[in-house]
Amino acid sequence: MSNQKPSNQKPANPRPPIDPLVAKRLQAMNARNRTGSALPPPKPGTARPSAPAAAAPAASTAAAPTSVSAEQAAKLEAAAARAAAARAAKQGGPTVRTAANPGRRAKPARASKVGALALSVATTAGLTAMFAGQDTGTTDSVVLTGGTLATVAPTATTAATATSEAVTTTAGDTLTSAEPTTTVTVAAAPATILDGTYVGAADSNRWGVVQVQAVYSGGQLVDVQILQYPDGDNKSVRINQRSLPTLISEAISNQSADVNTVSGATYTSNSYKASLQSAIDAAKAASGIAG
Amino acid sequence: MALHHVEAVMGTSISIDIVDSHDHAVIDELVAWFREVDEVFSPYKEHSPISRIGRGEIGPGDPALTDDVLEVLDRCERLIAETDGVFDVWNLPSPNGTRFDPCGYVKGWSVERARDLLVERGIHDYCINAGGDIAVGGRNHDGGVWRVGVRNPDDREGLAFVLAGDEPLGVATSGSYERGAHIVDPRDGLPVTDLASVTVVGPSLAEADAFATTIYVMGVEGLAWLARFPEYGACAITHADEVFTTDRFEAFLVH
């Protein structure tokens, strides 16, 4: 915590005229301002040309059908369309991205990351293959999330125990489950991915080379391992997916309304007054709890 | 033996809870610190050092370049490289009319520095909540670990999940639900609203805050990007109510 006040004395060895870092950044910023451009380089994963099956992840240990990638792409497209529709219905906005126009998407339409991921898998392997597999392994769950489970949410948040249990059971942690067959109850479609480990092609993106492998069991994606990552270290990253109602029901079942503080997107001073945090403060005071 | 204080400063409200001290002087120190940060780093103040730097009004030996300012600039500089320009405080629409706005880093950083001050004063049981960005350490008033609820982006009164850990934690959430589309992608200048919210948890709130914004702009792919910072976990919630988490995040999740 520096409370240093600038000295009135002329320092014997003054700071460089302007910190080189500041000078460099100022120069770059002013150059951008002069050209009036925020210089948008192409974003990874944005508006890639659609090329399904062009980069099929190689099956390393299992004799996967060669049509898997195209199949994945088709399923993901469908899932993306459903997710986009779900969001549009939820927010009352238009479904900007449609199955008829899968190859490009306007920025505001990127609401459904499933859609973005579907686009990615259609064109590249590597990092995006991880998420492609992710989506494929849980496509059935996604469908239910946008439909049945979402409608359960209001009930779940009022802590109806039976409902919470039902949600947990049906939409339980499909990706981390050691017994994927326990999630079969929610699967509307039969498993189409053969068991095995699928190695994605090494893919160069803006951060470097990425290569992952996906492990399927019982038709479900059960693990994703990163074989190469830009830092050069082999790091294992697994992305888990569940539905928000499921997560909430877990929290409710744990009586986690009993929290000490609440994190959320930035409050304004005014909205803070109505925020959950202040409610907790008031509850503490009313309960005679110090602090 | 406990302290509680809420201060409106830095354009938000900062709630401070200290369990293992009743010396109000430390609250005064924290408040003075946050006010100093407001004076130095606010892009809303025309003559703040940050606004002056953004306008290029700095000369030889300028006092605007304090050690604190240089520390923030240095970390923000490395974040530009680490995020490939996704987190770039020099390329954002700033309230002062320039394109230099380090607020996205400064809030979390200032709370992290406040945490350091508490520890220097021998205080280990505390919770600082700066407008939803949180630093906790030690034990709460009941002797348990701090339980940090994270808001449901669909329901301002509801929680999505609860986080807790044995070590001091920083928890930051980025989203568009509170203030509309205010997160901008520096690479094309467009507002980003793809995800409902992103929460990052890890040892430093300064880092967690920057990472949450970064992942929010990157999208779900940002969860894999976070692998390079193994001490941090993240959760992304989509508008379709899908929840994506990293394994590290799951370790903090109260089930």
C-alpha cells in the first residue's frame, strides 16, 4: 500500500522521461485513434467457413466409424439451433443464427456457445475438438436442459425436495460420472459414439498448438485430456457440464442460502441497495449476529 | 470482537467484515486506501493520474507514475500477451474519452492489496466484497469457512451455487445482467453478451477478476485457456442455462 507522495526535491536520478511501457502503449493507442480503427483481427472461432468433416478427429484406440465427425457436426448443428431457439424464447429476441445459415454468425448471435462450438467442430480439430466432443457427449442433455429441466427451475429454487432430487437424478453430472449408464434415463436418442479414446489433430490457434483427446464410454464423453497446450506443458483440463437448474438444486439441497457473502456481476451503488448482499447484511443484523 | 463496514467508493459499495479484530483503525486504513485508489485510478475523474496518462499528459518524472500505477500497468501489460489481446486495458472505450481504462483490473487488484494490508496487521479472518468481487480468508463469525454464494444470472434474488475453500480465496464474477452489455471485446470494440456469467475462483482476486472478464470475452473456450493458471477455476453459465466448469472450480463448489 504505497502512500508515497511525490517529492518536491528534484531526484538525483529521475525516472526516465516516460515509462517505456506507457510510452509504447500511448503510441499504439494514439495510432489506433488516428486511424479511427479498433483494428479487429479475425477472432478465433468466428465466422469460419463451414467445412464439416474436413478435420475429423482421428480415432486412435477404437475403430470409430469414419462418419463420426460429420455425424457430430450434424448433431451439434441441431443442438445449436435448439439452444439458440431456447434462448430466443427466453429473452424474447429473434433467433439470429439459423440452421440454414450455419457458417456465419453476427456477434450478437453468439449467445449460445453451443452454436459457436458446433461451428468450430465443423472446421477444426484441436482445442475445438474438445468442446465438440463435449457437446456431442451431452447433446441429449442439452435438449432437455432447454426444455424440460428449465421449466423445473422455478420449483427447484423454492426448495421442493422431491423436485430437487428428481432433477439431480435425471441430469446428474453426466461427464464426471464413473457409470455413464446411470444417465441413460435422460437419453432420448441411442448412443452413437463408440467407446474409446479419440485424439484430435494438433491445431494451431492464436495461442499456439493445441491437441486434445476425448474419452468416450457408454456413448458419453467422460473425459477430455489436453495433450499439447501453448505453454508447452501437458496439462489435463476437463470441462464439466450440467444444467443450471441442476446446479441450483444442489445448492438448495445444501441449504446454501446460508451464505456469508454474494458474488455477482458488478453492482452499481444504487442496485447494491437492493442486492442480495445487503439483504444478508440486514438478516445478520436482525438476527443479532455481530458484523 | 468483530467489525463490519460498508463504504460507497470506486463507483460501487465495498462491504468489509473482520472477525478477529475490533480495532476500527484498520477499517479506516482500508477506506483511505480505497479512496486513494479512486482518486488515482478513476477514469471518470478528469484529472486523475489515469486520465492524464490516457491523454498522454505525462512528462519527465511525472508523479502520476507511482509505484502502484506502474505495478498495475505492468500486470496489465503481461495480461495483454497472456490473453492475446482479449484483456487489453489500452484498447477500451474509457469514460474519459481515451481508450485507456484499467478499471477491469484495478478493482480486484485494490481489494487484493487491501487483503495484504489486513494480513500485515495480523488479521486473518475477513471478507471484503467490492460490488460482487470478493476476497475472503480464515473463518466467518460462526467459526466456519466463508461461504460465497454466486448469483443466478437469471434471478437476482437467487443463487446459482456456493463456493468455499480452506485457503484465502478471491471470487470474481463477470456478466452482463447487472449493467447491460458493458464488457467490450478490445479486438473489435464490440460489446460481448454471449454468456450469462463467468465466475473465477483462486488465490488472488486481482487475477480472478481479470480472468473472469477474459473468459467472458473468450466464451466457453476460455475455460481451457485458464489451464495455464492451474490455481484458478472457472464456471461459465450460458443463456440456455448450461453450466460449464473446470475441475479446479469443482474443488471449491459446495455440494
